[in-house]
Amino acid sequence: MTTAVSLTSRNPADPADVLLRIPAPGASAAEEAVAWARAAQPGWLAGGAAPRSAALDAVAAAVDAAADELAALAVREVGKPLTEARAEVARTAAIWRYYAQAPYEPSGAVHEAAAGPGLLLTRRRPHGVAGLITPWNFPFAIPSWKAAPALAAGNTVVLKPAPEATACAQRLAEIVQKALPEHVFTVLPGGATEGNALVSAADVVSFTGSTVVGQTVVRIATARGVPVQAEMGGLNAAIVLPDADIARAATHIAASIAGYAGQKCTATSRVIAVGAALDPLREALAEALRAVPVGDPAAPATVCGPLISEPARDQVSSAWRGLRVVVGGTVPDRPGWYATPTLVEKVPPGHRLLREEVFGPVATLLPADDLSQAVRITNAVPFGLVTSVHTADLDTALGGLDRLDTGMIRINAPSTGVDFHLPFGGTKASSRGPREQGRAALEFYTSSRTYTLSPARTT
């Protein structure tokens, strides 16, 4: 006899608070969801630009109307601090509103024939059913920045959220489905079984999550010959030069280490101090991290809330053991899965903090003699998502930009923060496939067709 698998979502600030416990639907549910979505897709596309635009705009308005409720749900289910949860919901509405204009964008171009009469046309067409697999840390924004462009381009969507964010995904689905025809947008709860089945059935696949799972998704989709993109880990560096405003840089870096307990792929994991910046930066960053409010994510002042689970908290707390701790390095004695914002130094080569994404509020402080060495340290990891550079000399910054092997580079700004109208993605193990967000997303969810129109008769 097989035991039914259940999905359980708990409040990470109060693990006794269970939001939901439901049975996992199994692989057959994924196959059925894709079949229904595939049947609905031709009608969704044939309706034209106006209905698709109006539907996405209606979703944006509904998200705005439910903003307080959605923010509270994100606080409760994934432990997102209230201020960040409110910002995510506002961004979610903005994402749907941004892509609501996309159906009216040109879908191709007209070219002159090389010889004789006729026309050459290019036109982008949707793939069919978009299978989306999303993480728990941005339970509304990431599903939206994947689903909205896919829908705008004429695809239908099946979304498989992380189990820890199932309640958020189901509530988002209730909002989206009210604006769309039946089976155009479906949420598929589940874990690896459902995710693998979705990747094995969809016509285009977009994934955000861990590197190990993402590599599996890419292998399955690539073997099937379907378009796939995977956004995975980061081991992001902040480079601070001696001429930087040290206090301002420390404020930005502390926020990138500790905000949402470091549970962002764009969080700062390594701080590289160049030359004389080391001592003042150590002091300023320690002070800034001590000042980060840690506690109940429902409190408006909280910046660093709980880790998503007990295993996640234990992984973070084990990372600093045996190292020189500059600040932090404790587990608060309180309900929930908390760890204090932590900075360590003198980390030996090969330590996992220099090789792996820990996904928590801990970072290493590393010295560099000059910018060239800082760039080499930055690049010497398997990941390449985002780097922040802090300096008062733009010429110096520009001199190092092209040598950084990362997909995004932010000057005098935190490593965290995403502009949803611009391409998002990294290099090496951080990303596979095309970029997402902005116009790049519309290209990913479509393929280009070339048409040759020749006259039936010539005179």
C-alpha cells in the first residue's frame, strides 16, 4: 500500500500555525491541467489583443484592491516582513499592468522581397502551454512576472508553486481566474512529482529555484526540445573601494545581507573590501547589521524575519560554526525559525560559504589589494547573478564592469532590487536559457515565424 503524500504550509514565525494541509495531486493532475490548458489556448489567442489586455489590466486592479489581504498572507505563509510584503504586492500589480500593454505591441516586421513582387513577414507566435515552477520567497511577484508575459503573448499557463507558498498561489489564482476564461490559468499544487510531470508535458518551461532542481528541469525540457529558462542560485559580491561613502555602502550591504533574512537570490553573500576600505567597512557594517530589526514579520519595523523552515535555519546557523564572527552568529531563543544577521571573516579557502548559496542572513568579509583582485575574487565562484560596486569614481567603476562575470551589475546600490521591465538573469550556474522580464520575456514565450507572400499572378 502506498502512503498518500500531503502538502503542509506553516507560518515560519509560528510553526504551530498551519495554513493548509492538502493531499498532493500527483503526476496525473499535471497532465490533466496541461491538457485542459492546451484545449483553451487557441481560443485565448484568437480573441485578439483587446481581451488579453483587458484581462491583465483587470488582474492588476484586483491585486491592488486586495493588497492588504495579500500582504498579510505573505507575512503569515512565508514570513516576509510586512513592509517588504506590501512592496511585493504593489510590484505584482505593476507587473500585470505593464504586460497589459504587451498584446498591442508589434508581433513582427515587414521586409522587402529580395527580388520581384511580394512581401516577407516575420511574426512571433505563442508556444502553447507555459509550465511555470516558482519558489516561495516571492509568492506573488515571481509567478506574476512569469505568467503575465506568457498570457499576454497568447499562451495559457499552468503554475506549480513551491509547497511552502501554496496558499499564496491559490489566492493569486482566485484573483487571476476571475479575469480569464476557464483553464487559461491553473495552479497545480505539489512537489517534485508534479513539477517533473509539468516539465514533461508543457510546451515552454520557466523555472526559478535551487540550482540542483533547476539543472534537472533544464535536462528534462531540453531532452524534449521545448524552450526552457531556469533562474537558480547566487553567491553575490559587494565590492567596496576606499573612495566609497563607507557609511552609505554599509547601509546598502547590510540591507542586502539581512533583508528578508537573506532569502533572496540577489542577497549579498560576500563583501570584498579593497585596500584601506577594510577596517572602516568592517566597523560600519558590523554597526549596521547590529541595528537591523529582527523579529515578528508582522511588525512594520521588522527587516529580518524568520527563515522559511527549521532545516533552513539549521543550515544557516551551521555555516558560521568555527569561523571568526564579526557580528551576529546567534539563534534567538523565541518561537519560529530565526537567525541573527551575521558577518564572518578569515574564512578558509574552500569553505562552503565561498562555494555555495546558504540562503540566509550571513556574509563573509574578504580583503582585496586592488580592484583587479576584487574582480578575480568575485568571479571565482560557480555563480554569476549580481554584483554591487561601491565607489565615488565612476571611471574606476566603469573600468571594472566588463571584467565582472555577472548578469547584473549595480553601482552604489544594494545587490537586491529588481526592475521588472528590464532583463533579469545571470551567468554560469545562476541561469540557463534566455533572460526573463521586460521585452525579453515576451520573446521567450513566443517563437518567430517567417512568411513569404508571393502574388498568385504576375503581369
